[in-house]
Amino acid sequence: DTGVSQDPRHKITKRGQNVTFRCDPISEHNRLYWYRQTLGQGPEFLTYFQNEAQLEKSRLLSDRFSAERPKGSFSTLEIQRTEQGDSAMYLCASSLFLPDTQYFGPGTRLTVL
Amino acid sequence: AQSVTQPDIHITVSEGASLELRCNYSYGATPYLFWYVQSPGQGLQLLLKYFSGDTLVQGIKGFEAEFKRSQSSFNLRKPSVHWSDAAEYFCAVAPGGGSQGNLIFGKGTKLSVKP
């Protein structure tokens, strides 16, 4: 069990650029979650997958945000045309069952200049 | 709507003193409840969880929490705080009995420890 990993750990981009983050869940976990955390706040749920199916995406913040998990293993979160308000920590988590403990990765910190 | 309230934004305690962090939730049915800890710039680590059964739950690092249905609370306690406990603590609830997939988090309580 190597834990949830996320790449990159930090990303600095200019407003209007597209960014993509990757999350690798714990290997046997079939559920994967994305959250956003802004300064002084708790994590805010964005979307989640069971295997390759995206079961909840209504919480994605705008149509600039999209997520995929094409083979039911790793996942990517893409933000198109980034805005300064997108600056935040993006956290990924995975779990085996539902309900079950969600194990979090270290996060990707996005800074939009 | 379901929500989680952590009334204390920042708490400072002396090393060796006892600690209690408050958490209140708003949810109709029996909730699934969690406490996570986050060190600066890091992800979240699970301290403990309550799904059912004994309302006093033991976790890692000497933490415990008590579920009180009548008060809609799930307060986190530690009898003797260590300097390494300085971090931010988040209470979370899994709505829909966990069937909805997401966790709802409180805004967190930052713990500082005085030597």
C-alpha cells in the first residue's frame, strides 16, 4: 500500500492556460474522489468515480472543469482557461467500499497568476 | 442541507494539557462521521471514524471522539497534547449514509501548542 499519489505537487500557471492534474489511487480502491480546498476552508467535493464511471459531477465548479478515469485506475482533473479564483489545493482521495474511509493524497497546489 | 460546524477557528493549548475540539453536524439520519488532521501543505490523514456501535471511538495518536446523537456532536479529545499535534483538524460527515460518495467538511480548527 503506497498510498494515494498526486502529480504535480505544485503548479504555477498564467491566467487563461489549461492545466491537468493526475491522481493515482491506492491500487485496489475502485472509488476515487476529487476535492478543492481554498485557504481557511475545508475541502469541497467536486466529483467521484466508481471504476471508470463518473457517478457525480454536478458539483464541478463550472464547465471549465472536467475529470476522467479512463481505465478505472488513475484519474485526471483538467481546468481549462484558468482564472485567478481557481488558485487552490486540489485533493484526490480513494476508497474501497461505499461508505468507507477516504484516503487522501498530498494534493496539488495550483497558483494562477 | 447537511452541514458541519466547527465553532473554534483557532485554539492554543499548552503542551501536556488536555484538548477538546468541537464538531456539530446537521443531518437527519445517523451520520457517518470522521476526524482528519492536516499538517501545513499536506493532505489529510484520518484520525478516527464513527459508523455505528460504541459511541466512544478510539483513533490514532491517542485521540478519541464521542458521538452524541442528542447534541448532534462528535467532539475530538486528547488527554495530553504533544507539540507535534499542532496542525489543522477537520470534522467531516458522509451524507446519505455514505451512499452519495462525498464528504462534507467543516471549516477546520487550527491547533497551536505552547511549550
